[in-house]
Amino acid sequence: MLKLTGKTAVITGASSGIGSSIAKHLAEEGANVVLAARRKEKLDALAEEINGIKQGQALAVETDVAQKADIDNLVQKAVGAFGKIDIFINNAGLVQNGAIRDGQVDKWDQMIDVNVKGVLYGINAVLPDMIKRSAGHIVNTDSVSGHEVTKTSGVYSATKYAVRAISMGLEKELARTGVRVTNISPGMVETERNSERLPNDRKPLQTDDIARAVVYAVAQPEHVNVNEITVRPV
């Protein structure tokens, strides 16, 4: 039997990269997946691909995580289609490097809206029902930039430190409720957005590497809570 048969997972930032790989791996384990992102055409293509495999079912919902109304709509459609949400993966993220002294306020606002407020909106939308059912799993995609800061990552790292803090605080809040929390911190991953920033001295991580870490965490027995996973290249 597949590990996640009968489960429903919502994945934000699912139109490409890590989010797309997470969705595929969860569906391969039998989960129904609700795909959320702003690029509807890519979501539809991914949903068609997953549905063609005929394991977990896929539903695409155009979503801007920085808009609370969009997140509420996403959750409503997921519940309407599959009855409940077992796993919510806050994967959508925005990377915009630059020194703080450059004063790029618009970029700061965008990163805070997506990386911090988007995560909180997702948690807020699904948590009451999870607590009511004494079951559920929230997975937040952080970054190694939430552990380390460079001279051009100050604001981005701050948003990812915030994701770690939210994850750690939420895990303590939810102790003994039956709701689990996992924080995933990927190192540099080879995606369409990172191709020019990859190091030349070692093999970069692939999106599937992160997806497998997510499957590992969410497929654990219900009494096991994997709180933190950091994935780095060798």
C-alpha cells in the first residue's frame, strides 16, 4: 500500500521547482494534491501530468499567497474537492538579494508579504480544523539562509529566520494536539531561478532531493513529529 493513500496535501508554489517535485512525490505515494501558485497554465499542466499517472488526484487552484482571500479560497476549494486537508506545505517563496544599505524597500515588502505573511495566512486557514480533528501536518519550506546570513541576503535571511521561528513556536503551541509541524531548510537547489547562482565546485541539490525529505517527514507514524530537516549538498 502506498504511504499516503487517502491523504490530501496542499502545496503552495507548486507550479515549478521544489513545489512541483513535492507534489509529484506525494501523489506517487497516493496523496491527493492541491496545487497552488500564480501561474495557472503551469499548474494545469502539472495537474494533468499527475492525474495521468492515476495514483493521487490533483487539483489546480490559482493562488497568490500574499493575499489572504486567495489562501482562504484555496483551502475552501481543497476541502470541497477532497473533504479535508491533512498536509499543508508552505513552499511558496521569493528570493531577492541585495544589501540593506541599497534601500530596495519594494523588494523588502514583496519578500515579507510572500515569505512571512503568506506562511502565516496558510497556517491560519488550516489550523482550526486540524486542531478540531486532532490530526494534520504543517510543513514550512525555510532555507539555509534562515541559518546563515551573507552580505547580500540580510532581508531575505530575515524572512527565512522568521519562518524558522514560526515553525519552532507553532510546534510548541501544538504539543499534544495531534497536529505536527516540520521545518525544511534546503541548501542551494538547481531550479530555473537559481541556474546562474549555483557553485561550480560540487553537485547541486535537485528538487527531488527536497521532495524526498518532505515525504519522509509526512509519512512518519502519527506519534512521530520530525521538527527540522536541513538538506545540503555534499
